[in-house]
Amino acid sequence: ESFDGVVLTAPVPLQLELLRASGLDSWLGTKTVAAGQARERLEGLQYSARYALSLFFAPEHAGLFSANLDWVAKYVSKDEDDG
């Protein structure tokens, strides 16, 4: 597949910290029930770092990679990573 763009974002805890430090977090205030709930839910998120590796190779090498990698993508759970 090809894509027109990629969206990258900082983890939510870091975004909240930056918003607080800049004073721009008032839009997450408790003026409405929905806004207050959004802040609580965002503050309740836990972040666990993950890494990704992308391999780009010529089509003629696809057999070599598929023969030596038994998976295309794998999620590593927190228990598996922090174990």
C-alpha cells in the first residue's frame, strides 16, 4: 500500500504536560461535564513505550525475509516487555 501521509503524535501524558506548562489547557477545563470527563479520562491513560522497525527492500529479496521472519508484525504486551 502507499499512503499520502503519516500522522505522528506525542504520547498523551506528554501532551497534557506541555498543555499545562503553556497554560493552554483551559479548553480541557470542567466548564462542561463532557470536558471534565475528557480531562479525567486523558489523565487516566497509561503509556508504555514501544518501538517499531520497518524494513524496505527490493521485491526480489522478499523470499529471503519471509523465510527468516516468522511474523510480519507482533504486539509486545506490557507483561512481556516489562517482565
